[in-house]
Amino acid sequence: MVRDSMDRTHFHFDRLLEEAVKTHGHLCPGQVLGVRMSMLGLREIGIEDPRGRDRKNLIVFVETDRCATDAIQSVTGCSLGRRTLKFMDYGKMAATFLNLRSGRAVRVVAKEDVRKKAEHLCVRAEGRYAAQCEAYKVMTNGELFAMRKVTPDVRPEDMPGRPIRRVRCILCGESVQDMREVYLNGETLCRPCASGGYCGERKSFLTPSVMQSSHSGMAIRSKIWLELGGKPVFGRGRKYLLLAIDAYGSINRAAREINISYRKAWSYIKAMEERVGIKLVERRAGGKNGGGAALTDGAREFLRKYESLEEGIGEIVDQRFREYFGESG
């Protein structure tokens, strides 16, 4: 009875390894480790059919971009495109398996001495990698891995499903979704424009809403705001305050993102509501799920109109600048 159970488990492993090798392109120690790591992690969190009935209940965090990750993806069916595979660039042979339904999660990491143990265990194998492959197949989970229960922090914007919001970077004009934008001095930027990207481009932070350059190097900058009785009603800074509240569901967090105090943020909101004449932000009291804040439908409509006005004026300014200071300037 025991022997039959072991044989079926071994067959299961062999099948999973064969599929992983097809995905990766060749057999290597990382494939064996990745398959073993996945089988252990899935078992510990109660996932029996990761690519079938349990596929919506699983998220895996991988900490390396090396061979084992291909095996983990093959076994679990998780992927970046489905937002169920999360890449944490830590350079460690480790992965965390999370059961979304039960909340159970474990982090599995390969022990530091597994390579040496493998080479001593399979001394007759031809080459170090061959020895590791064969040893990793027969070593126990306890010899291969260290494991502990964890509680991953999965934010709403990191969950599978449609993007929560999409905004545009003021510098490059490209859209940023899934709340990956950065707020600096009240302006919305993508991360490459804010701090430099992998393509080697590093752009300085500029605040104007409109900026065009002529062949002579001259540039035009424009900024609009709304007033009532000589007092400011709405402008770009207050627009980004509302957008940050919408993004983070918190006045306090929004204030931090645009580098103002909570007190100033709240005073801006009250002043806007009084001068615009509509309720802009709904505050939620604390409780089981904590407090927070959300934009009203009136605020969203006001934002839409303001952004349309901003875009329209920007087009006019750009056109006039090109006419007066363009190629013939």
C-alpha cells in the first residue's frame, strides 16, 4: 500500500518535471528544484488542482528570475499576464504560495547547503549539474527546503482583474495603470520619468501642464486654475489631491503622496466644496475594515470637465506656440 502511494507520487513528479522541461527548453537542477518546491508549497496551502478548479485561488511570489521560476510557472499555471505570478527581484531561490480562499501561505526557500549535499550524494554522476539533478530528485523536502508560514500583503491594485484606474504621465504622455504612478509636487508621473527607467532615459521633473519646445530651444509653459471672487477654486494641485484620494482611498495617504499635511489637504477639500457648491469627498468612519475616503459622483464629473478644459486649452496653446515660434521661428 505504501509502495503504491510512493510510485504514484513519483509518477506525478516525473510528469510535472517533463512538462517543466518542455517549457524551459532543457533539464537542469533549477527545473527539479522548482517542481519540488511547487509540489511542497501547493500541498501545504491545500491547492490540489492549480491549473484547474483552484486556478482562481492561487497567487505565487517568486524571488528569482532564474530556471526554477519557469518550473514553478509550469506546475502552478500562474503567470504575470494573469497577475497570479508576482516577481520579487530579490535574487533568492525562494517562492511563496498563497491560497486566496483560505488565506494560508507558506514561503519555501532552498537551503544553502543543498548543492554540496547533492554532489556528495551522486558522486558517480557525470558532472556537477547532473549530480545536482539526480540528487534533487531523491533528497527529502527537509533536506532541500526551509519553510515557514507567512502573511503576504496583496493590495487591491495587485489582484487579478480589470485595472482599478488609468492615468497619464505629464512628461511622456504614456498611460500608467494599476496605480503604479508617482506623485511629485502635485504632478502625476510614471516611474521611469520620476526616477529613471531601464532604457537608460532619465528625464528631469517638470511641473507645467503644457510644454512645447521650438527648434531654437525655447519652450512654453502654461497652467490654468479656476477662481471665484478672486479666490482659488480649483487647479492642478487640487486636482491631484482628488486623484490621489481616489487612488488610495485615504485623505492621509493622498496628502503624503503630494507632499502636503493632512490638515492642509482637508482645508483644501472644505474650501473646494464651499466654492464649487457640491460634496466632493465622502469620509468613512473606522470599523471592521477601517476608515477611509472616496470621491463622490459629483467630484468625478467635476474632474472630467476640468481635465477636458485643461486638454482643450493645452491644444490651443500648443498650436499658437508652433505658429509663432515653430520651424520658421
